[in-house]
Amino acid sequence: MSNLSTADQKLPVTIITGFLGSGKTTLLNYILQNFEAYKVAVLVNEFGDINIDSQFLITVEEDMIELTNGCICCTINDSLSDAVYRVLERRDRIEYLVVETTGVADPLPIALTFLGTDLRDLTQLDAILTVVDAETFTPDEHYNSGAAMNQILYGDIILLNKTDLVSERKLEALEKYFYSVKNGARILRSQHGKVPLSLILDINLSTLDSALDAGTQLNPNTQHLNNDGFMSVSFQSDRPIALKKFQQFLDYQLPDTVFRAKGVLWFAESPKRHLFQLSGKRFTIDDSEWTTAPKNQIVLIGRKLDALFLLQSLNNCLTK
């Protein structure tokens, strides 16, 4: 029987974390399109945001997509470890694993999945990469989220993203703050998640692994998802939305407590399928073609949301 615990046989793993709307999925798309050194597997919470051109698809299963370049994408349904074992079943064809956390997740319990279980003999935690929205992150508040702070503290690399939206002065202030809370912080700047992949992948920077080897005691309470009061509200409808009413909802009715929203929209004024993304007060709507019957599906994520108000407001946007 071969020895699976040797470092060169372990599957290297990068964990991408970061708060809601920081640009994690944009970075994932960039990795899938440009990481040519290895055949990579990506674990995500849903396929919806992964931008995969149909010409690159080989097979689509319920929770796995296989691409022509040898990469695969899997969804994390209930158990992260189960999803990892599914990837390991294809170990002969997969050489690297990237895991995207949810925006309100503490990265430590995810890292411990690889470091504190049987997966430690099969995987090697390469680095925890924390994506930060340079425009919306504020050092004094860090979204009033303990998880957001832990994303900074446990990150081996801090990717300061969306640098094109802020001044050099603010970037320098953010970098100064990160250095003050994290000794020896490694900080990279990026726009639209674009960064030389040789700087973030296959770099063997993880400090958590060595901390566990040294017997460092980690707080057991952090092994549970710290959602800091965040919740999601989902809306669906088979009736089209009136564009003007939806714009008024975004301008005048959307609460400041909504940090993130995304969905597929069907506007009465357009035959197209519209992909909607909102982060803070910024939003984008991109066109695509319908491959199913038109409908609306929206998820709003925030803190202490009034679900009834949001659902009624969105329902009022529908055509009569």
C-alpha cells in the first residue's frame, strides 16, 4: 500500500474567503480560466455565479460540472468533507483544489476540516486567501461581523480587491490597518480579482497547519459558523417584473441592512434573461439568453431583515 501522507502526494488546497460581495466568485472565474499549471477542482456553494462558457462543458451532473480543460466544479450541499471526498475520487485527474466559503463564514472551521480530520492524510492546506472589498471595508466596523474580522486574522494572504474604486490614500490606510492587526500580513492589490496566480496558488503559505503541529490551542467555539445575525430572504415568481418599479425598489425601499443580493430577473420590457448582482449600493445587471421558462429568483442577504416587507416590496414590482 502506498504512503498517502507524503507531501507530494497530498492534494494541495487553497481556501478563498472574504465578506459578502468582496469578489470571491470573480476571482474563482479568473482562476478557472487562467490556472494552467494544474487541473483544478473548485468547491462552491452554488453553480449560479460560476461563469462557464458552454463550449467548455463536457458533462453536467446534479452537483458536478466537468470542463474540457480538465477542471471540475462541485457544489457543497451539506457536508464539506463529503464534497472533498468526491473530488478525491478523481484524484488521478485532479491536481489542485480551491474551496470558496460563504461570505459570512469564519474560515477556521473550514480549515480544520482539512487539518483536524482524516483528510489531513490526503490533503495539504496551501493557503487561506482573504478577499477584501477596498471600497466598502471600514477598519472601525469591518461590517460589525466577527466572522469578517476572523477572515482577516486567519488569512495567509489579503487580496485588496476593487482598488480601482478608491483613492491611493484609502488603500494605504487599509494596508496600514491590516498590518496593525496582523503581524507580517501579506497584502496584494487587485482589480476584478485579477492577480498573478503564481502569487496566490501553490505557495505553501498556510500557517494554521504548523500551528496545529506545534500544539497551538484553538478556541473550540470557533468551529461553528459565526453568521453574526445574517440571514437570507428568497423570492420567486413566474410573473415578470416591471423595470421601473424594480428601479424604485432599489432606490427607495431597499434597506441599508441588505449587504448582498443576487438573482435571475425576468423583466416585462425585455425578452432576455438578466443576471442581477448587488453589493452594498452597487449593482450590475447582465443580459443572457433563457434556456428555461422565464421566471424570477432573487436572494437577499443581510442582517435582521424584515422578510415580509422585502417579499411584499418585490411582489409589488411584478406586473399585474
